[in-house]
Amino acid sequence: MVKIVGICGSPRKNGNTEILLREALRAAEDCGAETELIRLAGLDINPCRACDSCKKTGECAIDDDLNDVIERAASADGIIIGSPVYFGSVTAQTKMFMDRTRPLRSGFRLSDKVGGAVTVGGSRNGGQETACNDIHNFFLIHEAVVVGDTAPTAHYGGTGVGGARGDTEKDAQGLETAGNLGRKVASVAMKMK
């Protein structure tokens, strides 16, 4: 069995991004994967300080909740990162997670993990694809295998529209692309394992 971890980078618990991320994880479970949702909201997380300690020790010198999240992601077969779109990119919480995974590049611990993106913008063309691209670039730099959502939608990943809490529950296209992404991450992870 493969394990897929969903990391929700929204500062809001149970918000639109989490709704779509849960849909992706549900679809992965339907394929036989074990899943886990990790919310960055409410955790004690800090940005990278560029101390370079991780280059020497392979571990981050910052003692906060993010170290556990990073290890849980590294132990998974697939990782889906979800983020609302903030000015065409990911949230600060998501970026802190990505920046703090630098110790994982020592030995390329995310190499051959399957990675996918779920993003939510305030309108249909609200920066979802550029935020997905930021997440994809993160995975590529870690030597992960990047996938988008699968047929019949087959684009950048799960992309939804939402402003008010719960809007994505009514976004049929967003729910479909999120589910398709979850299936694709699980399918590729199973093939690779």
C-alpha cells in the first residue's frame, strides 16, 4: 500500500483549499492508498533563516512544528500540496514549508516521490496555474515526479474557485480536478512502488 500525504498551506482551517485537498485524498483512498491530511494552520512554523546548518548536519536548526511535517512528508510515497492563491503564488505558510525542506535535499529524500498541486483562487482565472507551477517547481528541484490531474481534465492539478468559506463545495470543476489529481498521484505512486 502507498501513503499519500496532503499538506494544506492555507492559514484557514476547514477552508476552500482543505475541501479540495480532502477530495484529492478521498480519490487516492478510493484507489487503495493510505492518506493523511496535515494542516499548517495553527502550527508553530518559522521561515528559513539561511543559517546553512542543514548543509552541515542534514537537519534544520529551527526547533518548531515544521520538522515533524517535513519528516512525515518524506516518509510518504506521494505528496499533494494545497494552497490558496495569494498574489499569483502560494501562501507564506506553504512557502515556509517548501523552504524548510532544504535538509531533504541532502540525499535527495524526495527523489521519486510523486507530487501534485491543489490551488484555489478567487476567480476561475485567479492565479491557480501560477501557484501550481510554484509547487511543481518545488517538487522538480527535489527530484520528485510531478503529475497533474488525469483525464478527462488533465491540466496542472486540482484548481478551484472560492472566496467565502465553503465555496469550493459548489465548484464542480474544482472538485473534479482535485479528485482526478488524487487518483493520478495514487496511480503513479503505486506503479513506482
